[in-house]
Amino acid sequence: MQETRKDELTAQKVHIAMIFREMLGPDDARAYLHAENVPEPVIERVVSGETTRLDQEPDPPATAPPPLPDLNNIFYGSSGRRRNTVKAAIVEAALTVSKELGRDRAEQLLRREALPDDVIARVLAEDGAGRRARSPL
């Protein structure tokens, strides 16, 4: 199993860029990583979809499928009103896209994911009015 990246900030940037690559495409992921001053070899690896770092050995093939996530843990379950974690993740991604790439790109993302107009308006409201606060973990 790969060890975690020692530079947590870069690891977070890479994670966001991987989401951008999947939802918006490699050009947006590359633009985000350049704007965040991530080293070029890391950018190329993220954009190309490579998952193994150059300084690590690849993971051995799994003999059994990975276990299913525990749906009762803090990530998937909460006492809040949000029950759809996929939609919540889309909203979080849209908020990041809005900050990094602009409101129009965030709106495109939300519309492509078929969120209702009232939710889109609430998520993209300039003053954050009507937006629920994130629950602390």
C-alpha cells in the first residue's frame, strides 16, 4: 500500500485536481495545478491519470476486492439534513471550482449534474445566503 504524501497541502491540491480532471477535464485540472504552483512532474502524472508516484513501487495486485465502506462512520453518516453524499460532494466541488475557475464554470458543473435551480442559486449566491454550514469533523 502506498504511504501518504508527506506534503499534505500538495496532496490536497492533487486530490482537488483529480476531481477537476474527472468532472471538468484535464485542461482545467492542469490550469488549477499551475495556478497552485505544483511541480510539473506531478501535474503531468495527475493529468495523465497515473496513480503511482515515481518514488514508490506499484501496489501488488489485490487478491480480494476491497471492503465496502462503513456507511455508519462519520464521513457517510451525520446528524445533519444532507443524506446524499454524492450531491454534497458535487456542491463542495462546485464551491471550489467557483473560487478557482469562476462562477460560470461552477454553474456548468452543477447543471451537468442535474441539481435543481433553487439549489444552484443557493450554492452560488454571492453572500452565501441560504447555504448550510459545513459540519465540523
